[in-house]
Amino acid sequence: MTEFITHTCWWLPFYGLIGAIFSLPWATGVIRRTGQRPAAYFNLLMTFLASIHGWLILSVTWHQPPQELMFNWLQVADLDISLVLEISPTTTGTVEAITSLSLLAQLYALGYMEKDWALARFFALLGFFEGAMVGIALSNSLFLTYALLEMLTLSTYLLVGFWYAQPLVVTAARDAFLTKRVGDILLLMGVVALATMAGSLNFSDLYEWAGTNPLPPWQANLLGLVLIAGPIGKCAQFPLHLWLDEAMEGPNPASVLRNSLVVGIGTYVLIKLLPVLAMSPLTLSTLVVIGTVTAIGASLVAIAQTDIKRALSHSTSAYLGLVFISIGTGRADIAAILLLAHAVAKALLFMSVGSVIQVTSNQNLTEMGGLWSRMPATTTAFVVGAVGVLGILPLGGFWAMGEAVKAFWVTYPWQVVTFFLVNGFTAFGLTRVFRLVFLGKPQPKTRRTPEVIWSMALPMVALTVMVLLMPVLMKQLNLLSPIMYEYLNNLLAEVLLVISGSVGCIVGALIYLPRTGSRSISLPVRFVQDLLAYDFYVDRLYRVTVVFTVSLLANITAWIDRYIVDGAVNLVGLVAVISGQSLKYNVSGKSQFYVLTILLGIAVLATVISYELVIGHWSLFIGQ
């Protein structure tokens, strides 16, 4: 029975895909009489079955060595492509986290999207989303992983552009898709290069190859840099980070999954590729630099946003920057702990702000206030989620960041400073959001705001309990390491971590927050405000550099194609037409003229042939 349950792990990605396929009759309007809800119920059922099935596999594989399940997909000559799945506590635990959060997000969406005319299409896309993520979690093949990452890119495009009647939504979906494609194309180059170098794309074979076949430094550096490009785009890291901000134009339930799970999938792939990336110290250093720049920069940008979802999305990029730092320093275990703590807490945060958006029909922070007494469940969820993501006692964020600062205290002290800064800036930003949304006097758009319905409140309550129990879960899973250095060093690191978060909260609680969106009249303050609000003007910089260059090259190429390539082709046609027009005058209908033409042609041919023979004999004579 145990073997049967284990070998059915390949069913797990198909639960979400089956839900997506069976939602199509409602999504396309073939079935209208029953309304859109049956499709939502069917997707909920499929996700629930996937969660139960994943829990069964996790229970039988716990404390068991990893196993592989291989499917031969293509075998031609020397080309052998297999789809390999890994069955281990890590992969099945990841699947269980994905399906559980997806189930709660879909239940939340049932209330959030209840009046949307395309409810079935939305749930079909969520099922597609879920199937791709579960497949990546189980995949032990880089080929399969890349294919599933492409599915994630497509589903992101479709979900961000869900409300496609709005021009801003269409622009956001296009930008998200194109930005991710940049990283995906570079990743594809790395996949093809690895296939030719290692002869296999299975992760187990790649690990063996990386340990026994050192590459020249320049090859290892190029290979590592193109391999990390895809995850950089997926995780919204600098310089491919702008898409996550624009992706907030999509429905909030999709943002729940995107900010808690989808962006973390890229770091999951990096963890799987870490033995290959370790061949290039430059690649690991690049991960650390990119993570540091994104973590500090995004946490600063988040504190100047007036859109509630965009403020949280920038904090997601900042937190994943810390994960990149952990991977770049070779600490995949710390990266996994950070991902777990962040996923649950950030899902709760986005559910709470989604509830605010649902009842107020507003996302502008400066137009909110006084919601704590009207929405107590939502307020509690936001507070618990905020504490859960910060390095403040006693929830999961503290223990996850504590592991990081203890590990880097001696070996990477500058990265410890990065963790402290990001923790403080994030605490300041979340405190600012809390004050503007829940405290103060009610504003015109928040005076008559009831608590959300049960289908939205129940997932928030469940996630609140999960965030509160996260330290216990980490302890049960043996994710928290024992004291690694002297007790004093550990105590000092954790105290400084708590101080950084507390200082951020105190400053956020005391600073003056205007209820209007007006800019400051003080020039230095206004400059800093605009600099952070516009993401250090990176978007404008890209427009005058990358976009301008690509547009210029495209226009030059179009001109060459139109006037040179097409001109040459049209010239050939014109010559043929002119020749035909000239030859038509030779058609006289007189046989004497035709005989004369034939004789002249024969004479010309004879002259040419005779000339070549005479020249040949003369050369032979001269040679003698």
C-alpha cells in the first residue's frame, strides 16, 4: 500500500489541471444555466483532493530516503529526455504547502470574486497555476522544470490581464510577460548548454557531473549567470523587478498566491541548481549582490507607496532578496526557512488587505482610516501577518531571520547589517500601512465598511492560526538549528534583530502621516519622496536606454527589410516583367524569323564553344 501511494505522486499536478480543464465549459459560456459557481466548487474539490493526497504521501515518506520516479519521454539516437520526479519529505512537504495555501486562496476567491462575470475562467487559471507549481516542486529534471516555469509565465500573464477591458491591466500583463521572458530566454540558453555539456538534465546527474567535471572559469561563469537569469525574473529581483509592482492590477486572490508562492518558486529552482551554480564563485557573488540591492532598495520603495497592494508587493521583493543572499552564501537551509515563514505570513497579509479593498472599493492608503473597530477580524489578521513576516518575537519571521543572522554573524557580517536594515524598513512600512488603514478617524470611503463574509474570513482565521503556530511547526520539522556559536554571539544577534524591527515600528508609529496624497513642499523631502515613490526612476531609465535602443534597432531593421530586402526582391520581379515585355515583341508569327533566331542562337553557342577550344589548344601549344 505504501509503495502504491508513493508511486501515485505523479497524480498531484493533474488535480489542478483537471480542475482547469473541467472549468472550460463554464468559462467559455457553453454551460450558462447553472451560473459560474459549479466550476469554482469543482476546482475547490480538486485542490482539496490534492491536499489530502499530498498529506498521505508525506506521511508515508517521512523519515524515508528520497526516491525517483522516471518516465521516458523521448529517446532518439543519443538524445534521451526523461521526466523525473523526486519523492522525498522536502518535495512532498512543499507540495502540501502549495496545495494548502491554494485551497485557502480559492476559498477566499469564492467570496472575493462572487459577483465577477468570469468566475469560472478565474478558477480555471488558478488550477493551471497550482498544477504548474506542484509539478515544479516534484520535478527532478531541469527540462521538466523549465517547461513548468513557462506554464507559470503564461498563467501570470493571463491572471494579471484577467480584467482585460482595462487598458492599464493589459499594459501590466504585457510588461510582466515580457520581463519574465527576458529571464526565461537566458535560462533556456543555460538549459541547452547543460544538456550538451552534462549529457543529462536530471538534477541527480547534474550534481554528479558538477562534482567531477570542473569547467574553465569563463565557461562556469557564463553558465551560472544565464542559469540564474530565469529565477531573477521569476522572483522580481533587480533588474527584472518592475513586473511584480504592475502585476498588482490583477485580482487580489491571484496576488495572494503570487506573493506567497509563485515568486518563491524561482528561489526553489535556485536551491535545486545550487551544486551547479557553486562551480562559479562569480555567480554566487552575483546572487548576493542582486539580493542585497533588491532587499534594501525594495524595502525603501515600499515605504513611499500610496497603493496598499504595491506597498506589500515591494516588501515581497525585499524579502526574497534576503533569500537570494542566503542562496548566494551557500545556505540553502536558511533560504528554505525564510521561504516557509514568508509564504504563510504574506498570504495572510494579502488576504487582509484584499478584504479592505473588497469592502471599500479603494486601494489608496491616504483615503482610508478607522477600520479597526469595523473590521476586527481583518485587523487581527493584518497584525498577525505583519508580525509573522518581521524579525520580531515570537512568530516565524523572528526565528527564520534569527537563523540567518546567527549563521552570517562571523562569516558575512555585512549581510547581517542588510538583514537588520531590511527588517527595520519593512517594520516601518507595515506600521505605516497599519496606521493609515486601521487607525485614525474614518474617511468618507471607510465609514460604512462591514466585516467580510464567511468565505473570506474563514481562510484568514485559518492562516492566522498557522502563522501563530509557525514556530511550533519549525520546531517539529527540525528546521531550527541548535546554538552554532557562543551563547553571547547568538544572544547579541537576536537582540539586535529585535531592536531593528522595534525601531522601525516605533518610527512608523510616531512619524507624521498626512491623509492626503500631496507632495511635500520641502525640496529635499520632496526629492526623496519622489525618488522612492517612482522606484528610483528605474522605469524611466529603462525607457530611455533599453526600450529606446530596442525600438531604434527595430526601426532600423524594419527600414532595411522594407527598402533593401524587399527592394532587391521587387527588383528581380521588375527585371522579369521588363524582360517579358521586351520579348513579347519577338513574337511575330513568321516562321522565317523563328528559323533565323534559332540559327543565330546556334551560331552564338558555337562561337563560345570554339573560343574555349581554341584557347585551350593555344595554352597547350605555349606550354610545349
